[in-house]
Amino acid sequence: MVEKRPSTSSWSRAVANMLGVVLIFAGIATAGGLIAALAGGFEGWAIVAGIAVIVLFSGAFLAVRDGARRRRLESNAVVYAPDNTDELFDVDPNTGERTPHRD
């Protein structure tokens, strides 16, 4: 029996991923507002929209990078019990080496 133990819940991971997606969509919408402000000759609003685009895309980049860092640090240990349920082994995902499981 192979059992993978997640370090965080899937709900919290989904919320963290959605933050990046929302920031990207908000940045795209703000970029459209920037283009409209430039086309309409509203220089003040174009400056505000330009700053907002930079902030939103920077926040999206940082959110995506932080999610990748968190996934990289998550434990990928798999608890493996071949035939005997009294013995548990941790399987290294890179080498496949089995070691006795310790809590």
C-alpha cells in the first residue's frame, strides 16, 4: 500500500494558486485601462494605471514564485508497506531506496 502524506491541505494550496491567477487577470485588465487612458489623453490616469500594472504583475510573479518554492520544499516521502502491515518503509523518490519509517 502506498500512502502519500501531504504537508498542506489541497484547499490552502488552491487558494495560494488562485491569488497568482487573480493578480495576473487584474494586471491584464489594468493594462487595458492604461491603453485606454493613453488613447484618451488622460496623462494622470495613465501614470496611475502604469504603476498599478507594475505592482500587479510584480505581485503575481512573487506569488507564483513563492508557490513554486513551497512545492519544492514539500516532503515527497512515500510510506510503503509491501506485504507486512507491521513494517513501514520510506521510499526516496529520486533513488527508490527504502529505509525503515520513523515518526
